[in-house]
Amino acid sequence: MTTTPPRTGRRFRGQRGQRGRLRPVAAAATAVLTAASLLAACSGPPKEKAGGVTDVRLSVSTPEAAGEIDSFTWAVYAEPPTLDYTVAFDYPQNTVLSNVCESLMRWTPGLTTEPGLAQKASNPDPTTWVYDLRPGVRFHDGKEMTADDVVFSLGRQRDPDNAAAWAQVFQNVASITKTGPLQVTVKLGKPDSQFPQYMATAAGVVVSKAAVEAAGKDYGTTGGLGCTGPFQLGTWNKGQSIELQRFDGYWGTKAKSKKAVFRVLTDPSARTNAMLSGEADGGYLIPTESYARLKSSGTGTLYFGEGLSTVNVNVTNMRGPLGDIRVRRALSLALDRSGFVKAGLGGAGTVTNSLTTRAAWAAAPERTLKTAFDSLPPTGQDIEKARALVKEAGADGKTLTVATSSIGQDVSLLATAVQAAGTRIGLDIQLKTIAPNAFTALFTDPQAREGIDMFPLTYYDSITDPLDLLQNFRTGAYMNFAGYSDPGYDKLVDEASAVYPVEQRMDIEAKLQHHASEQLLWIPVAEWPTALFMNKRITGAPTTISYMYYPWAADVGAAQ
């Protein structure tokens, strides 16, 4: 993405639930002033009124719409390569798809879970989940949703030939069967506390079997999507825009806008200018360098909401100097996190020493929070101690390579911040620039990571559970790019996955959090909220990361 957009919320094949996104952060060199100059050099933000914001307050949603409108236009930073729900792991596709295709359960703007296409989910025993479907739900072609469609839809996620990004969610699923005209039963090989939560993401989407089979290999790239959401796919002008039309046969509350148009604007400045001029009525993933400009524009309102997102430096190579934990700790001690938040995140973030956001622990009791967050590695700089660690490890003068990209200033500035930190403690940090459209390959292609020791990574949780992120450090996990392996850690992940009671599970996850944080396989830098801008004409969209799976566009209507 380009400027501010988080990068890849994804979820990859072979990994359980992760959708997080990646994206480099950058920055912080020695001081805010340094970071600011780097920012100007790397990403060329608007010269006028550029800058960050202060006094950032998070909300759950925007004021409720006063009435209907004919249409609104939304800016997106990239075009989805496909709208097939089985590979929907990133921001662009989920921002669109969440309004067209619905899941068995639903993630709410408050980041809780409620019934979706299943009006009831029951758990008669630890390895059985029964979904009773909502009657009278129709697909966009008018056909009524049945249990057969659900079995088919979830089955596509498990089909190896589909290379589904959500396949890992189904790793413990033994069978998915129709147990009534409107009932589907999922049998698990062993208890799985995460599976029912992921049924509120794209992993739980239900589509028309007939529509998908009719589309064949073209499904997701042309024609309809065979879904049930408040909008149906309209005209898709490749490279330009995607149009959604209101579905008047929707089972739930009708969308307030007759049409939603997504404009693909890859350049962050162009995206900002479109929102300022009214060419676009709003957008998520606002370029960080445009926060102040949009906030003071008088044309609309800049909102912030919970993002369940952390910005990190992902360690990808443990065969070199970073294989010594002293070097990883030294880099963490040398990073200017505060400078990065001000310059790279436009002031809208919080420095952190935690891999997970505090919001992901919303269901945890105070004693668990204390265990999870107390005594984590420090966030403040200690250059002398960092230098000593590098010398002690025999890494003085060693070369490390950090990937960077113009995908967004958060990425480029975090990369330069790592470089500056390394230089101050005796390391030779080289930057390797990767084209924005090739950056995603770092997550999917091991060859793309060859020769790279670290890269900036922004990760957002797809469910409100810290395990969504913490399971990434399990042996063989998809995003365990460092190849870390600890049988003790794996055992704790298994234990947490098997426990349904939330408080009991989070006690285990608190231990995982400490273990992973101390290892610094990802060096945590900051928490980053979701940013949303809407002009004065419209209102109603949620401000939280829920828009990835919640039909947010249906709430958008007239501001007055």
C-alpha cells in the first residue's frame, strides 16, 4: 500500500489465522528531526500542511447516518487481485468483500462476535460445533441459502487445489456435514478455541454453490460473487474502480446508499487530494503524512479507531548476526520508537514493547494483563548498553540488510530508523528497496526474502484474541520467517488452542506473550490505530478494524 495503509492483513496458506499485514515501518533514527528529514527524502509527502496529529482519541464508529443517499465514492490504495473469499487476506479485497459476502458469524464495530448467517452456534461437546442457519436468506441471484451451500463454501477453504489463504483455520477440522435443511455440523479432531472465532472472518464466508461452479476458474475476477451481503458486485473497471449495487433482497437492514464506488488510487498524494476535493468521499488507511492536512481541511473529519495493529521489525534470518539474541536485543534498545511514531505514524500511535495490542486482551482479567504486560523488554533507548551487547556478541561491524519500500512512509521510515539504530551501535545496516507491488512477496515467497535479515511489518489481528498473532512463532508457522523452534512454546500454543474458557486461555497466552517478546523474533515498535476520513456529505462508517469483515458500507448514508 502506499502511504499509510497497513499492508497486508493477511492470512496465508499454511498458517493459521493470520491476517495481519505487514508493512515496514521506519524510522526513527536518532531524533524526530532526523526522522522528519528522512521522511521527506523517502516518500515526498505534501509540502504544505504536512505533519502529524496530537490528542488522538479512538472511537468505535462515526455519527449515525441521517438518511439515504444515491451513492458515495471510497478511495482504496490498491486494486484487489481477486474477490474470491478464499484468498481474501489483505486490506483492498477485504474492504470491498466485507460488504458483499457474509460469514456464519459477524465481527462487530466493537470487535465482539455476534450471529451472522448462522443465527446460532452451539458447542455440545469440545470437538463439535453446530451452526443453525438463518432462514430466508437469499443470494444475490435470488436463490435461498441452504446447508449445502455452507458445506460447499467451507469445503473450498479445505481444498488443497484452492490454495486458500485461510486453510490453516481448518487444520483441526475432521468433517463438515449437513445435519438438517438449515443446519451444519463441524467435527474437530481436537478442541480448537480459534476455529469458532474465525467463522466471523472471510474463513466463514458462505457463497452459492451454483454460482461458484458456474463461474469456474473465473470466480472472483469477473461476474457476480454469489453472496448474500447488503451489496452485490456491479461494474468492475479493472485498474480504475469497483462498483457495488445495493441488494434490495437483503435479509438484514437495507444499505443506506444505493451504490458504493471504490476508486483505485495507488498514489498517496492523489488519494489525499481526491478526498480533499470531493472526488472521493472518504477512505480508510489514510496516508500518515496527510493526517494533519485532512484534519485541518474543513472538508470532513479524520477519525481514529482500534486497529488491533502493531508495527514491528520482522527478523527473517537467524543464520547471521541476528541469530544471537544479544544482537536482537541491542537493536531493540537502540530504536527510537517515539521518533518513529511522530514521523512514521503521523503522531497517531503508541510506542510499545508488546507484540500484541492491549485491545486484543479485552476479555482478560487484570491479573492476566499484569502477567502479559509487566516486565517486557524496555522501549526506551539505551545506546551504551546496546553497543556493549553488540561487542559481546562479536558482531561489531557486521552487515545486516533491511528491506524497504515506497509502499508507505511508515515502511520506509522504519527501515531507515533501523539503519540509524544499527549505525549507532556498531552494525552496518544496508537497505534494500523493493517495489511496492513486489513487497507482498516477502510474505509469500521464501526466495524473495533471500539476502534480507529484517523488514518492517504491520500486523493486525483478525479476531479479538492475542493468539492470532502469538501463534506465528510456533515451529513451522507460516509467518515464522526466522525459523524459530521451541517445543515448550509449541506446547503452550497447543494448550491455548485447546481451551475454550477465555480467561483460562488468556492465562496461557500471557506466558506466550512474554516468551515471544523476550526472544524478539519480531521487534515490537508501536501500536497503530485505524484511520478513517469522511467528508461532510456522509457518515456512519465504523472506525475500527472491524471493516475488514463487517459490512461497513451499508451504514454509510447522508450526514444531514
